[in-house]
Amino acid sequence: MSNWLYLTAEGLATCDAGWPVGYWQADGEYRSVSLAEAATFLSGQSVRVILPMEICSGLRSEPWPGRRKPTVQALAYAVEDRLAEDLDGLHIAVGAAARDSRYPLLAINKERFEAILALLRDSGLQVVSVKVDADLLPDDQVYGVWWGGRWLLGGAIEARLALSPEDLEVLRPRLPDELFRMGPERQREIMALFMVGHLHAVDLLQGEFRRVSARWPWRTLVLSALALFAVSWGFTLARAHFLESAAGQLYEQSVQRFQSLYPEQTRIVDLAAQLKALQGRTEQPESQMGRLLQLIEQVVGGSSVEVQRIEYRAGMGWTLLLTAGSFSDLERLRERGQGSGLPIRLGSASKDRERVQAVLTLEEKSG
């Protein structure tokens, strides 16, 4: 469950452990405490920090040409004339571009931001994000909400402002007619708006202030390594079992074909040696059966494909109907065939449900 910590504008002057803050969780009540008090029950926990708009300047760039996202420095130079301080003293955070290719930016004094982060860190808080209250309002409409003793202006409008009631009335003629006001009696609804708009708001933890993930505990690393080793070993065993099964299947098919050609051979000890002896061509393994065995041993046997049917046709050679898990398996089979030097041809590949079928032809040797 997320912990939300709001640093009110009243504490900007002192920036110490007595900073008045607000704390709540999702569907929880808003509690007004000091930072020191909040740290007692949030120490070591992750918190989403919200800063008051008074500490930042909210800007939008001009429409940026091209599709590539510009660097922060390029955007900073583009809005430099609209900033009250020198760029060297500012930390600028950039959000996602809008449909009109304009980028939202938040600028904050770098030293001041460093001091706030140090204060939170020294309080034992684990800060996961730092965003600004007026920037948390969703962009579905223009909002004016009463929060922290002043009006926040944001949402579907370029401005990100914190205004007194008098300032809001002065600006009212220049604001859209559809301004949606939410007064102090709707605090829970405003908190819900913050949590919705949080996903799209600009996070100040960027650049040199980006959050560094904590190191894993040593025990977790060891357990993760063991789990990875177990998965890898299991995969190796499964693949070895699959290859042994495929090789056994091919051998059984070869035995059946051999026995159909030489039915008098009822006892088979060494299939390749018996075949060579029967054909009287020990020095020439190019016989049709020998070439099939060579194909099985050098090409098909070491792959992950399955042989469904083997046929021999005089003048054409051996034809094997194969099934594979993917076209990439067939491509690797073709590469193995090219490396073997055998006159093979792989064609008629088609996908049927989860398997790929293809026909492998071992052509007869010419001459």
C-alpha cells in the first residue's frame, strides 16, 4: 500500500524536522503531523512525496520538431528566457510530450531540492518519487481545488499555480468557463484525484537526482542464482530427453525400412555395418540406405524436428515428412544439411496449429 507524504507550503521557510506535513494511504484519512512524527511510523518504508507548487516553476516548451525526444539541456535552453534563475542553479525535470509535441517541465532550485532530499533521507524515509501538488491534477478537465490553505490550478490547462482566494478571483476572467472547483469540504475527493494524476505527473527524481535501486540482499541473490541454475538444468535435461526420443524414433524407422528390404535379417546388432556388408560396399557408403543413415546421423538426429514418414522413390531419392516447433527449427535443419554436403532439399513448409510441417528430400546421387 502506498504511503503519501505531503510537505505543506508552511514548512518551506525552515526546512527542518518540524515541517508540517500531511500523511495518508489509499482510502485512508488525512493526518496532519510534523515530519519528525511522520518519520516515527514511516521509517524504512517507501513514501511518495508531494511538494507544494510554491517551490517550483511549471513550464511547457514550444512544439518540438521531429520524433526524437530532446535532451533536458536542449529543452532548458529553449525556455531559459522564461526562468527567473540561471540554468546552473536549477534542476529541471521533464515529462512526456503532449499531443501537440510540447513537453512539460518543472524547475526547482538545485540546492534547495538537495536540502529537502537530505532532510527526508536523514529522517529514515525511502523516497520513491517526488512530485508537485498542482501537477497531480488529472488532465481530463481544468481543475481549481482547495488544498493546503490555497487554490491549486492545473489539469487540462498549461498553468500550474498555487493561488490565494484573492489571486484566483483576479485571474478568474482569464480562466476557462469550464473550471471545475472543489472546495475544502471535498478533501477526500481531491486526494483521490492526486492518486489518479500521479501516474502522469512529472517526477523530480531525474538526472543527478534519479532514484538508485537498492542492492538485493545477498541471500536473495544466492536464491535467485540457484533458481536460475535449476531452471537451466531442467531445460537441459528436457532437451536431452527430447533428442534421445527423436533419435530412437528415427532408428526404429530405419530398422523397419531395413527389415523390409532384407527380411532375412532377423537379428540386428549394428545396422550400418550390416547394411554395408550386405551391399558389399564397405568402402562406399553412398548406397541408398547408407545415405539415409548418413542423413539421419549428421542432419536430422541432432535437430529438434520429428520424422513422421519416410519414403523412397527410384529416381527421386528419400523423402521425409517432418514436423517442427517453428520455422526457425527448419532453418537450422537446412543449415546443418548444407554443412553435411548431402544433396538435400527442404520445401513445402506449412504451419498447422502449433506445429510446422515440411518435406525433406535426399536426392539420389547422379552418375
